[in-house]
Amino acid sequence: MKRKFLSLLFAGILFVTALLTGCGGDQKEKTESTPKDDTQSTEQTAETPDSKPKELTTVTLNEVAHSIFYAPMYVAIQAGYFRDAGIQLDLVNGNGADNVMTALISGDADIGFMGSEASIYVYEEGMADYVVNFAQLTQRAGNFLVAREADDDFQWDDIKGKKVLGGRAGGMPQMVFEYILKKNGIDPASDLSIDQSVSFGNTAAAFMGSTEFDYTVEFEPFATSLESQDAGSIVASLGVDSGYVPYTAYSAKKSFIEENPELIQSFTDALQKGMDYVQSHTPEEIAEVIAPQFAETDPEALATIVKRYYEQDTWKENLIFEEDAFLLLEDILKEAGQLEKEVPYDKLVTTTFAEKAAS
């Protein structure tokens, strides 16, 4: 539930604040000539013709998950678009929107990448320095419904009376799943059983390890992995069946955006180049570029996954977070019982940077 999300969020903030205080609370220097940690850095520092390192500004980006679903961002990283924009990107996997938001509000991250519902929850709590979304990456859900056996004639009514491994209450994966069920006249509370006790990233293993569940809702590469091991079969795409949904976006604290407009613009410009690349290249070419980000994934499987996302029109042509998309997000939250009243679009979204990047 939203309250649980906020409780975890603020508990995390208090912990991080105490930890920073105990360590002296020093802010890291944001301008560096070399990566601060080669194991975390995603790009090599650019060099000028006289072999002197070009001074880059370090930006810590905390992502909700490291997923092929976010291919345009990894294209921007691997193609050097952030470096060309003067940014040394420090990419951190937050493993969940609550952790990303905690890092963002505590100052442990400069930019967060997650579902925009998290920014709505924080705004509702009355935080003065709330989080503002400035770029939308994906326009469809990125998860799939996986059944025990292949079913070419799957209909959503088939899920009635079954047990499904779902996602965290109040999170976009679960809310979009429930949104689809309701669109198909299915009551998520009474027409089926949804288990939400398994943490994100562990559902595929739980599905393989038990015959208790009839279906599981999985992101890639877990959905394809289940298929390759004959442990399941993809029967529906939540991205296709939900329609266009503002699934993930980049955000930062209002104060950070106000104090660093040029940096936010440079970051957005680099992302837009990644978006342009995926619009003008084949899935095979995209997979080849992002392969270093997913070294553990078989190249053939990687190409299959990219093609699946590509063909269902997952990525926007630009990064502009339109008002209609935001209102749809609020409708989904209200239907899921996570939002009582609408919050203002013009407070939580700015399109200035995305519009300039797209021009």
C-alpha cells in the first residue's frame, strides 16, 4: 500500500541521514576529471587531443532496476552521449522505487529513474522540496504474463480462479496488472488470488520452485529465461493490453532542478540521442550496442527481448511527459485505491528540458 511505501521511504531517509551525519555528512565533489570508482562508473572519461582528461560533471543516477526495458538509456551510456554532454554518469541500481526515492530525497542521488507514482505519493505528504518529473522514457508496461504451459488462445478470463505471483501494492507493475484485469471485467480481489509476498526479482525463481502458482507477472529477462528453461510460457504482454501508460520517468528534487538547469538539460539531451538511436536502428543493432550492460545475458536472448519491446512500441520518440499521460496515471492510481484526489500536473512535471532536447 501507499502508506507502506512511504513508511519504508522515510525510514530509509532517516537511516541515510544518520549514516551521513556519523561520517561527517560531507557532500561529494560533483566535478571530477576521472571516475570515482571504476566498478560503478559506466563510461570512460573523455580525452582531449593533447591527452589531458576532459573535466566531466559527475551525476549519480539511481535506477529502479537494471533492465533491457530501458534500452534507450543504455544506448546513451554505451554510445558516449552522456560523456559528450560533459557528464560522468554514476549509475546505481536502487532495486525498487522506494529505494530510489529514498536516495533522491536524502541527496544520495542527483536523479532518480522510476515510476512517477512515487513522486505523487511524496507530494501528497506535503514535502516542500518535492520531486519533479522532467523526462518520460517508456510509454508501455514492460512486463509479461507467464503461464505454466503455452497457450496460443489465452484470454484474460482464463485467469479467473487461478493463483498469480504479482507485484508490490502501490507499484506500477501491480497497478497496471489490476488495471488490465478491470478492463476485462475481472475483479482482482475476488476473481483470482494474487500473491504479493515475493520480492521483485525473486518471482521467477519462486514460480520455478513451486507448483503453487498458475501464472507469474515477469519483466525481462526473467520471462524469456522461464521460456528457455521450459518452466513457463509468455501468454500476454501487459504493455500491449494496457495501452499507452507513462510507466517510467526521470525526476529530481525541485531544488536540484532549479539550481542545475544546464546540467538537467545536458542530461536530457543525451537521453534524447539514445531515444533517436532506437527509433532509427534495428533491434539487432540496439542489442549489440547495449550488450556490455547485460554481459550475463545470452546475445540471442538479448536480441529477442529487445525485438519484443521494439515491436510493441515501448519507447517514446521523445521524452516529453504529456498531461494526458499524467492524468491516465492518476486514474490508474485512483482505481488501485492509492490516490484520493488528483495532484497538479504542472507541479510534478516540467516539459521544458524534454521539449528543448526534441527540438
